[in-house]
Amino acid sequence: MASLLGTQTYAIDHKGRIAIPASLRRRDGSKPITSFILKEGFDGCLALYPTEEWTRVEQRLRRIPMGTREGRRFQRAFLMNVVPVSVDSQGRITVPPALLSRAGLGKEAVLHGQVDHIEIWNPERLEAELRDAMAQDQISILAEQVLKDE
């Protein structure tokens, strides 16, 4: 399965619709992805998962021990406002008002491929997030922390 990669800015229309570029809807020359799962992501963005990738997320969620308060609280919060969305004939999805508000989205959004899902960002929030990650070569420090087992 090919990865979801790329970063592009798109307009959000007055009905909360945003185009998902064909490059992010078509993987390995296969048929286009027509349905996604949309949820609030981490760090102030939205996360858009192809249905088959969401199945992997659900498998991981099923392994969380529901006998612990932490497990139940995480699942409750993680699954808040999760909604299936379909791609229309113009390649757009409709983002519900609650999720538009949570992500601070207005007239435009940045779609950022994250290998197995797409992040949808308010452009200013993404710039601030990247500025923090890149400040004083923070990307090198982060790489050492997250890639140390590679």
C-alpha cells in the first residue's frame, strides 16, 4: 500500500467542504479512495483516515485495557466526534461544524500527508507547530528521540 504524502493548501467553502486532491485519494494506481474516517487529531488538527487504515486504528484501540480508567478515558476522548465522510463527485468531503471549530478552520486548510492518514490544519497553527519543531535544529533532537530504535 502506498503512503499518503504531500502538503497542499485548499479552500474551504461556505458549506464546510474541502477538496481532497487526487494524489491523496489514489494509491498505487488503484481505484480512488471514496470514503474516509474523520476525527479530531493531535496538536490542533483534524485526522482523515482511509477506511482500511482506520481498521488498523480500531485494532489497536481494541487492545487498550478497558478495565483501567486511563484506557476508558483515552478511548472516550480519542473517539469524540469521529465521523465517516464520503468523497463527492468533485473530490470533496464535508467537515462537520464541530470539527471545523475544534481545528480553528476558516476559509482555507492545509492538507498534510502523514503516511497512513491526512492531517487537516489551520495554516497558522501548522506554521506555528513546524516553527517550534524546526527552531534551533529541534528536528535533529526530535529525530534522535523518535528514531533511536531504528
